[in-house]
Amino acid sequence: MTATLPTDALATARASARGARRRRSPIDPAPATPWLFLAPFLLLFGTFVLLPAALGVWISLHDWDYTFPNHPFVGLENYQALIDPSSTASGPFWESMRATGIFTLASVPLLLVIPLLVAMMMNARFPGRNFLRAVYFAPFVLGVAVVSVLWRYLLDTNIGLVNHYLGLVGLPDATAWLTSLPWAWVALVGVTVWWTLGFNAVIYLAALQDIPAELYEAAHVDGASAWQRFWAVTFPGLKPVLMFVVVNTLILSANMFGQSYLMTEGGPGRSTRTAIYLIADTGLSSFQMGSAAAMSYILTVCLMILSAAIFWLFRDKDARRTGKKVRR
């Protein structure tokens, strides 16, 4: 009898604990409370993201011309037409994807490196640095229409101030910035970098200010050079935001439309007509909404694959470092 008392007492204690967990305190939230707080976001997300995405898939499976009441179901024909080299839609689409790739490859590295250099400069202590921070960020608050029209006049071959000042310093002053290659790409990439570098610079600057100054002091005491301090202290400190900056910059660059539409009008020829430009023209000007929706989802899949590769790349590096530490 004496040997069974601890077991009975333990069972009684467990039963009491289960009963206490079942009894909810009057101040404990109801199970539905978190969902009530999430409801406004879920409503907006479902209305403006999930529903349009589902509708886009539905449209891509139809011969959808919104000027006509009937939209016959065609299945995957819109996608097949974009993949089939003999189709009239395939050539322009992949040409626009090529233009998107050129712009992305040219702009993303600049939008990763130049804002970092600006942020490191703005992180130093010197008189007037707050004013310079505002100056670097100011172009980003302008709309794409304002920036594109402004630079279209500045880069005009005949009346543009850029060619005028180039002539004053003895450089060629008749460069067709917007109507010839490769200068059209130089103009589009340069204007985009000037316009948007402030956003990435602010993110970098916030990350730099979170790095403890003691780490730099310790590295300096150990005799590390400026380059060594960057790789040993600054770069690891930027890792938490670097993946976001890379993915966000990649997606924004791949969705470039306004600069090409307003500055070069897709020219010369169709060389700077990006995928978003073609999608808008196909859907809104040619009324081929089904084909435009199919183009959109092919571009979306490409961006998802690139984003997944970037996530995997960053996680793989972290896993390798963790594995090395564990083995040590």
C-alpha cells in the first residue's frame, strides 16, 4: 500500500494540471481572437492579391478580349503559343524577356554596390551628413513619370543639357542617348540607379548603425586594415538585410516599365521593350488579355525560381558556417 501512494499522487497531480489547462482564465483570449486581429489584413490580402491572382490564371486559360462578351476556353494554348518558336507571339515575348534580362543584369549589381558605398559614407560622422542623407534619398520620392520626363529632356540629342555640358568639356556632344544602342541602355540603367539608390542606401544605413562599434575597435586593435574590417565586421553585419535587398532589387528591376515607356518608347526598334511593357501593350492595346496573363505568369515563375535560388544560396552559406562551428 505504501508503494502505491507516490503513483496515485502523481496521477492526481497530472489530472489536476490537465484540468487547469482546460479551464481558461477570464483574461485569456478566446481562440478566435488572433483571427479577428488578422481579419482586416486577410480581407485586403485576399481581395487585392489572392483573388486577382486566381482571376489572372482563369483569364490566361481563355481567349479573353474584354471588348467582347464571350471568352472561349482555350486551355493552355496561350502558354503553348509563347513557347512555340513558330508562333507570332513567341518571338516578341522572348525578345522582351531578353530586354528584361539585360536591364536586370546591368542594374542590380549597381543598385547593390553603389547604395552600400553611399550608406557607408553617410554612416561616418561629418558636418551636414543629415542634409546629404536627405539629398540622396530625395529622388526616390519622385514618381516614375516625373523622373522619366525630366531625364528625357535632359538627354535629348538636340536640346538636352547633358550633351551641352559634354560639349563644353570637349567630349562628344551629339550622343543619341535614347535612340541608339548601347546608349539607350546606359540611359535607362543610369536614370534608374540615380532614382532608386536612396531606398537601398537607407536600408543599408539602418543595418550599419546596428553593428556594435566595439567590433570595429577590436578589429582595429588587432591591426585589421579597412578592407579586412569590411569583410570581417561590416559584411557579416549586413547579412540580415542583404537577402531582402537582393530579392527586392531583382524583382523591381525585372518589373521595369515606366522608364522604358516614357524615355525610349521601347526603342530603338523593340530593343528596350521589357516584358512588362509588352504585357501592358498586349493586354491593354491589343485587347489580348489571355495572352498577356500567360506572359505575366511565365515571368512570375522565372522570378520565383530566381528568388528561391537566392534564398537557397544565403541559407546554404549559413548552414555551412553552422556545420563548421559544430564540427569544431
